[in-house]
Amino acid sequence: MSLFTASSRRSFLRSATACLALPCLDTFATAAGDLPGPKKRMIFLGQGYGFLPDFYPETDGRFSEIGLTEGMSPLKKHQDDITLLGNLLNVGTTNPHSGSLTLLTGAAYTSPNSIKNTVSCDQVAAEHLCRDTRYSHLTLSTEDKKGHGDRCLSLAWDKKGSPISGLTTSLELYDKLFSATESKEAVMRRIQTRRSVLDAMKVNAKSISHQIAKTDKEKLDEYYQTIRQVELGLKKQLDWATTPKPTAPYGHPDTIDGESEVKLMFDMIALAFQTDQTRVSSYMMPSQSVLSSMGITIPVHALSHYNISEERAVNAGYRDKKCTELFGYLLDRLKEKQDVSGQSIYDSCIVSYGTNIRSSHGIKGFPLFLSGGGIKNLRLGESIILPKDTPLANVWLTLLQQAGLPIDRFSHSTGTLSEILA
């Protein structure tokens, strides 16, 4: 196949071990009037646990006027690009120890062990949005399942209500996106010896650089630099995986530095969207390992009982700020990546970030963050307190329609939410 074809508008650098998707380049578009229109992209993030009571604004209104709470303060630079919904209820959810079990499905159950789950909204979206992408969806997960639910393999469930396994480490995701035929061991050896997947492609990459405009060359240079940064981050992870850790009073993954792991996952989600390898991703995010990387030794479930001691409340506050800091990191990555039209990937994204839990073990009135330019007329920059017990499924139905899906019902939805649109 030729490197550049008008029919696919996708480009690849090939080596013996990899097939590297490139961002869309203006130089190889067939004509200005034939550029592909913006593709809607969706990201679903599940946190598992809730936040402290004082995390939530006391009133609705624009953040520029009511201010951000301490827990939300890391989102200051993004305050005009986020929406916080309140008073949500996942109808049928009864177990506060399974914060992600039905987050994207809304299936009712009396016990997590007897649940008959239904299809998750990310899979509904993927069937419509990813018909012509390399991957039908990018399902990411974690071995650190504290707060999510023991039956969760990821946030995703198929049409039969069966759990879908997710990639649980950044190394697995890197392997999927950038290492077509290498074994996991070969990938690890290459990264640990500071060799890049780009090294084997230098000749092809050099030949392409002579054919493209200056703006496209800058775009490629930025893309290559991001891949190398990902590989350096993976190398650090792999190096620390062989370093003994001090004994802790609880179990946690031995090979994951939680904060770095989440950032690497976010880096690669943005790259996968930029290269149009997929348009839908879900990520069941770690909690315990993020605490460990912060130097907090209180187990995350114990930390959710923040009212037992001042120490727990203080550390729970640190965790809240770390969670929103990481969310802001993803928004940064989406905003800095550009598609073929010159718009940021963020402009075509619909991003949701939440949990079935509000505070401690409360499962009513939980929050959901929304962001992204893919939601037409979204009331961005606001805290929106919805009517009491607004079904979460109504949010998912609204977002799916915003993504262009021709559906009028999802799970137990009772309608769309006009309140969140201007």
C-alpha cells in the first residue's frame, strides 16, 4: 500500500516490528474542499470513589463567579471548559463498594454477585463512531480495582451484558498502538535500552519529511517527541518495577506508579485519537496506586471513611486535588493535539469523568464532570445542580445523541437533559 492515499486519508510508517499510524497531514489531503469533517470522539473515565463533601460547590452558577472549591482548584486553567453535574442517580445501584459496576450501563441489581448487566454506553457509541477505525474501541482498565467492584474487568460491557477485558497497564497500551509484531519481552528490552520504535523507521520518516509542508513537519516532530516521552515514561516504570519497595500494611500493584501510569495512559489516548486509530475510549482508573505514588499509606477504602480522623480527612483532600489534577492533565493533552482541520482534538471530544459514589459511601446525588467541544451548546464553565435523583442514563442518552447516534433511549433513561445545553 502507498504511504498516502486519498481514499483512507491515513498514513503509516512501517518497519519489521511496527506499523506506526501518523496524524492526518494537510499536505496529503486531496483538496481543501475534500478534507474530512470533524469526527466525534468520546472518552469515559471512571474514578470508583467519590469526594469529600466540601469538594462540591454549594450553589450552581459559573465557576468564574462562584469560584472553585479547594478540591477542584487544580482545574482553574480549565474552569471555562468543564461542567459539573450534581444530583445524579444511577437507578438500581445499591452497593457503594462497586462504584463502576454499572456506571456506563445503568443496570439494576440487588447484589453485585447476581447482577445481569446490560450493554455499556461506550460500546453503543463505538458501534456507531468506530466503523472505519483500526480499533473499534480502546478499553483501558487497572489491576487496582479498589472501589470499582470485584466483577469489573473494565467499565465496558458487551451487548450480552458480559464484562469486556481492558488493557491494565501503559505497557500493554503502548504495545497495542506501536508494536505490531514484537513480543512483550522484546518491547520491554527495547524500551529499557532507550531504543525507540521510531529508530527503525528513520529512513521512511526522513523521506516523508522532504515531501511535507513546514506546518506538517512541526506536527510530525511534536508527534514523534510525544512518543519518545511516552517511551521514557515507560522506561522509568520498568526500571522501578525491579526495585524493591518498602513493606506496606496493605497490598498494591508492585509494578505501577499510579500517577505516572495514569498520565501515560492519557498521553496515549490523545495519540490514538490524533492518529484516528479509534474514536471511543473508556478508562477504569486506579486509586490505591495513585495514593501510593503520593506517599499516602492509608488504604483508599479506609480513606473513604474520612470522618474517622482528621488525618484521613486531610489526606482525602489531597487525593481529591490529585484526581482533578490528573483530569486537567488529560484536557491539556487533548487541547494540544491537532486534527487535519487544525482544530484541537479537544474540540471534537465528548469527555465524561465520574463515579457512582458522592462522598464516603453515599450513592445518591453523585457528580459527573463533562468537557469537550464535541457537545454542542454545552453550558461549559458551570456547576449545574439538576433536579433531585436525575437518572444518569439521561446524561448518557444526551451525550450519545450529541455524538450523532440516532437513538431515543438508553438503559433506564426517561429523556434527554435540556438543562445542560444552552
